[in-house]
Amino acid sequence: MPVLNRIASYAGEMKGWRHHLHMNPELEFDCHETAAFIVARLREIGVDEIHEGIATSGIVALIDGQRPGPVIGLRADMDALPVEEQTGAEHASQRPGKMHACGHDGHVTMLLGAAKYLAETRNFAGRVALIFQPAEEEGGGGEVMVKEGVMDRFGISRVFGIHNAPNLPLGHFQTTLGPLMASVDTAYVKVTGKGGHGATPHDCTDPVVAIVAMVQAIQTIVPRNVYALDEAVISVTMIHTGSASNIIPEDGTFAATIRAFRPDVRDLLKKRFFEIVEGTAAAFGVRAEIDYDWGYPATINVAQEAQFAADVAREVSGAEAVNEYANREMGSEDFSYMLEARPGAYLFLGIGPGAGLHHPAYDFNDEAAPYGASFFARLVERAQPL
């Protein structure tokens, strides 16, 4: 079965929703105008309940089926990124320094499209909980919504989400039957020595050479401490120090992103990071201050739910367009908190060729919206049949 005909019939309306959202991006938890637009559409659609102000600007809307049954959660993130848009599109961002560079405007549109269909047909038992979440990019809105009790409050028994994937063929789905995306932690290190003239380093305690030694040693953690088949990444992404070629600075800083799938590997990476930075600081006679930000956990699908979701995706896009054995990815996603709270799965939906996620030239492909909306709608009908 291809894209649902009813959903295909209002693809133009979905495109209009998406363009409005794209033109009016908001960041982190400050998604109040986005939420107001979503609520207005939900009221037009005719959902049964709308609950606002969750995690500041998040929404949970409920649609009742034709008879009692469980509650299935469907999630879409709705925040944008602090990026200056370079698409040149007529619907480009009207807010300088902000844009939907990750396609969350498309995610919202797909969930609204599914909501419109489900509210019209109600060809399912139980209830659907539509979760519109702020602050995925920064702030962990998924964790906040879980901590504010959305799973228990609305009786959600399992939860699903999708993310668009540029350069995966249009309408293709992929996922894994287990760990899909990595945890992410961030380390900020400040190294303080004693500055002075570059001509007299013996009178100084140079933080630059200490930082260089730390960064080199940190690169040995994964290949020399982590089992080769347990994927992990540590990337030092920033080093800042110095002001002139003839001055040894007083201090310097560097930062690293640290990613893994297994909790024990994640703990090991942190332990070795501290040991290397603190040990190197002692060896070079400098002081090191580490701010270690424990971030999103790994996104781990429940195998049975991921297989079920893949089977539903085949009904929408065809057998050859779905791969549930795709490679896991080192990116991260705060849908992980929802999967820690309830069984479920997360999938990627191809939107065809184009600029990658978080790129200033990225734009969601409106042709992908009917696929995502059909997947969500059919997922409900299959999960909770009459």
C-alpha cells in the first residue's frame, strides 16, 4: 500500500504549514509562536484534547479511537537552530540567525498530517498521543517532558518518532533493531599556567604545550582502551589560547565531544578523560579545570518495536525501500529519553538529495511529508486495530 490517498490529497495544505513554520523558526524552549500555530491547526483538525505548556512550550494532543484500548505516542520536535539561512527559498527564514536547518518544521508537518487523517477516520482502538517537543537541539526537551510525567499522565504505552535524512532516497526508511544513535557528552577544559615572554619560557609555566599533550593523549583513549567492536568517538573540536606570537599565555581552553553506545563504555571514556587531563596537568605543572557535561543517552530501539515499525514502513514505501539493518550512527537525539521511559523505535525517512542537516543551505523536501504522515497514521492503525 503506497502513501495514503487521503493524506496525499492534502499535501498542498501540509506544504503551506511547513513553509509557515520554516519562515518563523524559534530556538530551544522558546517555541511559543510555533506551539500556537500547532494548536490552531489541531483545533481545526478536531482532536479531542490539547494540553499546552509542557516543558515550557511543548504540547500533547489526544485523539480517541472508536473503542477503548492502549495509548500510542507519536513525537515530533519543533525547535530550530542558530544558523543564518542560505537557501534563497521564497519561504526562507524571516528571523536573522535562526533557521530550520534540521527539518523539525517537516517533522511537525508530518505529525499534523497524520493527526488530520486520524481525527477524520478514527480507524483504531485506544488513543493517540501527539507529542510536539521543544529543545531537541539544545536543552533536552525530551528529558524535560518525560520528567514532567507525559508518559504516565497520558498513559502512553509505547512511543515512536522519525527524523528526515537528506541524501537517502525519497520515501526510503532505515533504522536498526537496537542501538541507533550514540550518547553525547561534552567536555570543556581550562588549563592555567604562568604566562610571560615567549623569549623566556623558563620563567613561565606554558599552558600551550600542556594542552597539546592532553589533546594528543586523549586521542589514544578509544583505540587503546575501548574494545574495537564497541563504537566510540572522542573529537577535540576547539582549542583557544594565546594573543600574540611572542607571548606565552596565562591560560587556554579546549573542548571535546564524546560519544558511545554502551553505558559502561561511556563511563570508561569519562574516567580516562579525567585521568589523562589531570595526570598531564600534574606532569606539566599547570592547573586543569574540567566541566564535563553529561548529555543525551544513546538512542536504543526495542528490537520488536523497530521491526514492527519497519514492516509498517514497507506498507507505505514498498519492501525495497526499507532497511531495518542500517548502520548505527554517532549522532545523538533526545528521543532517547522517551525510549528509556517506554518501548518504541526511531526511524530515518529519506528526503532525497540536498544539503546535509545543520547546513545553512538545507531545506526539508515537502514531497517527503506524505510519506511520514502516512507512516505515522498506518502505524497507529496497525498497532491498535479495531
